[in-house]
Amino acid sequence: MPYPKAIIWLGLTLLTIIWGFWQSYFATQKPIPAAFHVHAVSALLWVGLLMFQHWSIHGKRRAIHRAAGQLSLGLFPFLLAGFAMIVNVSAKGYATGESEFMQVAGPSFGISMVMAMAAYIVLFYSALKYRRNVRLHAGYMLATAIVLFESPFSRVIPDYFPFLMFANRPYPVGVLDTIALAMLISALFSFVVYWRVKKDGFPFLLVGVLLVIEAFLMGFGTSIEPVRQLFARYAELPEWLTVSTAFALGVATVWAGWTAPNRQGPSTQIQPA
């Protein structure tokens, strides 16, 4: 089976999520909006499912692996809905002018989160489409965890890895720089993995490119007037509409990926039935 050491990366991703959001989410005594609960639970379940799937397939527990894989089909729409709910929180803060931070950072948060959702759609669709190609399927699924890594890692950088911060722009744009930096580090990791596996590494090249685009949008999106105008228009939409649309996109992605021509891709290794 491919990527035998990927469990280390997945475990690191899970620990970084807990570490990065410990103070603001896991250990806080303040009321937490439902959007953060949906986003957190769906993301943690996703990483947990990836870890379980790695354990099951490398332990040759193929029946369990296939059964657990069905859970991803139901979880994916909730994952996208959770992302949309977080975008709505940013949009509401931007529209109401609740803080200087949201007035500056809101559009960047919004457009980069939409980009992350697009990355998830492309990666999971491809994972389903090439599910009978072991290496491609595993690559696309593992690539989804890289998208989740950058946000919590950006929370860790200022306190534990300040030497990585070189832009030195003032608050609040400095926060955007830190998040963009975490995205670029994640992209660099993706490119290194691609360089090491090459033949079947396209999923990592793809996610690396998508993360570079997301980093640009995070760092400079708020300075682009059309982005600000578009985000203001988005804020006017009913929340039920945006969340249900994201959920429907998740369902459509599952259906499209599952019913797509089951191509093997460039590799000839086939997953046992």
C-alpha cells in the first residue's frame, strides 16, 4: 500500500488542529457560535476518518476500509456546509462593521475560505473518480488534510515559530500574512511530496498550486476592490441559502465523483474488489 508513513502526517495535522485552536475553541469558557461547532466537528471527523482509513487499508482490513469509506460520502456535504458557515460569520462581521479586524480581514477570509472549499471539491471528486487506483485515490484523500493544516498552524506560528514571520506588516494585515505564510509552507510540503513520488504525485502538485492561490487571496484579497464588493454582496444573502448551497455542492460532488467513468489513471495498480 502507498504512503505507509502518512499516518505520522495525519497525526501531526490532528495535533496541530487541537494545539492551534486550544485557547480559542477547546479550552475557552466563552459562548461559541454554532458555525464553529459544525466546522470543528466535521473537520475533526474528517481527519479522524483519514487516520482510520490509513490504518485499515495498511492492515489489509479491506472490508472495513470500504465500509468506512462510505462514511466520507455522508460527511463531505457537512464539511462544506461548515466552511460556508464560517464564511458567513466573516461576512456578517464585515457587513456590520463589528471590528476593525473584520473590516480589513473579512474579504480575505471569505475569498480564501471559498478557495479552500473549491480545493476540497476538486480533491474529493478526484479521489472518488480514481478510487480503483490505489496511489491516486490515496494521494487525493491525503491532500485534503493538507488544506486543513494551514489554518491551525497559522495560530501556532506567532508564539512558537516567530522566526518564520518576515513580512512585518502591522495588525490586522499582519494576521493575514501569517495565515498566508502557513499556506505557503503547506504548499511547499506538497511540492516536496510531489517531487519524491512524481509518477503518482499529481494530487500533491495540484493541492500545492491551489494553496499558493489561496495564500495570494488571503494576503492580498482585502486590497482588491472587486473582492470587497463581492463579499459585501455575499453578506446580503440569507445564511440558509449559502449553507444549503454548500451542502448541495457537497452532495453533487459525491454523486459526480462516484458516477464518473472509473478511470485507473496513469498507475496500473488496482484496488482489490
